[in-house]
Amino acid sequence: MKKIVGINPVATKELNSFPTEVRARFNDLFEILSNEGKLEMPFAKKINDKVFEIRIKDQGQWRAIYAYIMKNQIIILSAFRKKTQKTPKKELTKAFKRLKKY
């Protein structure tokens, strides 16, 4: 089922700071997410019922946190370079705070 994928304005700035190859891989995954309505492992990981993490390994570990809002909409909430084993609590808090605006 086709979904509409939107990107939070601040997340757009975060994504634009990434290397070109990483941005291109994120855009490819956003397209798959839009066309198929979901991503599977190893490209995505469930954080909770509504929130998921896109995972890219290219010149380091990169993540984008997204959520399903309404029946046919997905919003990219944040994007960051992962430097630790676990997803930083600060990044999750930031994404949840942005989700509340939707």
C-alpha cells in the first residue's frame, strides 16, 4: 500500500549534512518505504508500535527515525550518525518530541 513520506524540516537539515552517498541511500529507502509502506530488517528496526529506525551502514552507521501518522502517512522525525552500540537516548527523546507536533 502506497504511503506518503514527509520529512520534518529539522530532519531535512540533519539529512543534508550527511555525505552524498549516504543521502542517496536514505532517499532510496524512503522511496521503498513510500511504495511498500514498510521496511524490513536489516534496513529498519522497530523502536515501539509507531516509531521505527532506518539503518544504513556506509562510511559509518547512520540512522533516521520515522513514525506512522494516520493511515497513509509516514514522517521522518530525525537523522543522525550513530557512534555508540545503542541508539542514544537524546536522539530518541528528540524524535518523540517532534512526533508530538504531528
